[in-house]
Amino acid sequence: MTAYDELMAFDRDTQALAQIAGRLGWDQETMMPREAAPQRAEEMGAIEHVLHGRRSDPRVGDWLEAVDESVLDDVGRANLRHIRRSFDRMNKVPAALAGEIARATSAAQGDWAKARAADDFDAFRPVLENIVRLKVEEATALADGGDLYDALLDDFEPGITGAELQSMFDALRPRLVALRDATMGADHQPTSLEGTFDERKQMKLTRELAKTFGYDMAHGRLDKAVHPFSSGSGLDVRITTRTSPTDPFNCFYSTIHETGHACYEQGIDRDYLLTPLGAGVSMGVHESQSRIYENQIGRSRAFTGWLFGEMKDAFGDFGVADEDTFYRIVNRVSDGFIRTEADELQYNLHVLLRFDLERALMSGDLQVSDLEAAWNDRFEADFGYKVDRPSHGVLQDVHWSVGLLGYFPTYTLGNVYAGCLHETMRVALPDLDADLARGDTSAATGWLRNNVQKHGGLYAPREVIAKACGQDPSEAPLLAYLEKKFAQIYNI
């Protein structure tokens, strides 16, 4: 075997173990007994210790040094790029610290869930203080004297900085706020959905929606969780959703969103299975798939016309007169506290709030003890009304409890990428609306699979989008799409 062959054989086992760790995380959110959290934390810490040891193994460095890159093709060089990046990062973080972070964040999920249920941020504050302390320690090791937040951001979106995101977000914010104010002040206001919707029927229809968007149930499953998520890659990709008797859209669009993530993983070239290229290249690109499935496709006038018929079949007459009314209800802009339930227009304002707060936490400009007040002040300034309880504010998201500082901005970056992809896809598929009106998403999902998903980690994140769109990504297509769509819905 060559050095490259030996390296890839070793890495294949590492990839397999990482999938096992991911399955433990899935189980913790869906099936694990309620009182098993302390043991699970130890299990997660142990497997993270093993993974850290493999990713930082000196033999990896020796193999990397010995490989003759001149004889490798693009796939081989991309594999080396990912392994080298992981090796360099892992060797900067002590194994003991990696294990401590894994144990602390695993245990913190249960602490967060209890505090959220009790609306008690003070109960969770010491836990979060410890996590922030550990993440600062990790970022310090990774940053080599550079920006701490950038060091963590690089885990989720390699090659971009907080300053670059800030510039993009600064361009988004004023136009989003202006559009939000115009819609909220418009004379023409869509009605809201009223009534109750059987949760078993919701789950039946939402499984059909997942399959409508191309999710392969033979290599996945759909369960319920407190916070919807997608987990896994390759031949085992699982999704979760949640139901509310008064809000079936929460279930349906959470499912479509997670299906976008899952179809990305299922759509990657099978030759990349259990290699560094066998997973989504970044969370921003990942989010571009979930958001374009959910919004530009799933909330389009054409697709909602089809969904209206499906809901009538499932629930009978549910009080909505016609397809046009249904489309406006689906896209209604309204007050709300919860990011995952936010309308398409306001969603990014929720993300920008979190981005600024977590950057301040990492820089030391904001202490966890002041986080709840800072959140509440910023929310009132951005949205014009007060947070009524912690579960609607600082405790609503699981991300910080599991140590995902640097993750939030990739949601908005994903929306920006989705705007670029949608603009290009519409040119490539001029008859798309006719397909969507029949509930046929295959042209859209097939275009995304061929232009984005199949590549996995072959290209750098922004390179994937640039290759698909023929130009570098920018916020302009997203803003143009939102302004056109909501101007039509609200007659402004």
C-alpha cells in the first residue's frame, strides 16, 4: 500500500467512528431514556477522546508528509486537504480539553431542556458559563493569536471570517428591516391559520412531504424531537420534526427543511462514502439546501397550491377558501419570538441577533451573567416588543448548550447561498412552476443534486456555490427575491 492508501484506510475507520458518535447524539435527542444523560455524557466523552486521538495521531502527519500529491487526482488532493486541516486543528487542541468539551456539552443538553421547560435561565447560567469558558480555551488553542470567533467559525464555514460576515449582514439588515416594516404596515394583511389539526395526520402527511422532496426512507427515518435536526451521512441519514395541534406548518416546514439537509447527505457521490468528501462541505452550503427546499421551493405559489390540496385531503375543510389565500397564509409575516418558527422575511434578523451576541461572548465584551438582559434588549430593539419568557428568548435554541458557538451565522449565509442558487436554477428550469404545481419537485431537487449535493466535500464552500451559479455569491439575489415576493403578497 502507498502512504495515501494507508492514510485513507486509517481515515475510513475514523469516519465510521464519527458516524457512531453522531448516532449516539441522535439517540440522545429521540430515544434515550430520560435519566440516562450522565452515562451518555461519559460515552460521548470517551468516543470523542478516541476520535481526537485518531485525528491527531502522529502517523497521520507521517502519511501526509510521505504522500506524493503530484500523482493524485482532484479527489485525492481534496481528501488530503480535509485530512490535513483536521490534523492541524486537532493537534492544536489538547485531547483532555476535547474530551471535557464532549462530556460537558452532552450533559448540558439535558440541563438546557430542563431550564427551558422551567423558563429558568439562572439554572442554566453556570452550565453555559462553563461551556463558554471551554470554548474560549479551545478557540485560543486554535487561533494562534488571531480572532477567537474566527477560529470557531472555521469549524462550520471554512475560509470565511466574522468580519466578512459582518459586512454581508450589514448590507442585509437595513433592507430586511425596511421590508418588514412595509409589510407589517400594509393595508392588505393575510389572515392566519385557525383550528386544530390531528397530530397523527400531521405526521402521516409530513412523511409524504419528505418523500415528495426526494428523501430516501430506505436509508433514513423520521422521528420527533424537541428541536428538529438531521443526522448522519451516506447510507444512514435521519431526520426529526415536531408537531403542534394548532400549527401544522411548523411540522411540515420543519420536515421540508430537514429533508433538504438529509437529501444533501444522501445525494453525495457514493464513491465518497466514509471518506472526508462524504459529507456536506460546510454548514452554510448545508443550510442553502435546507432553506431552498423549505422556502424558494416549499413556500412558492406553485408548490403551496399543491400542498393546499394535500391538506384538504388530510384534514377536510380547514377554513381556507382557495390556493391564493393559502399561499398568503403560508408566507404571512407576523410577530413571533422563535427563530425556527419565523417567517422567511424576518428569519435572518433572529440570526443576526445571535451572531452579534456570541461574537461578544467570545471576545469577552459580554458575560454570560448579562446574556439574558442583552438578548432581551436587542430583541426589543430589532422587533419592537419585549421577550415574555426565557424559553422565547435566550433559552430557545439548543446550539450554545452543545457548544456550537460560530454556527448561527451559517443559517443566514445559507439563505444568501440559496438566493444565488434559486436565481440560477430558475433560469435553468423555466417550466419549474408547472412541475411544482403538480407536487413534482424532481427537476429542482435533481438540479441541486447535480450542481451542489453530489460534490460533497470536493470543493471549498464558496467554490461550490460559484461553480453552480457561475459567479461569486452575494446577498443581492436573496434581497431581490424577498423584496419581489413580499411586495406582491402585501401589495406594497
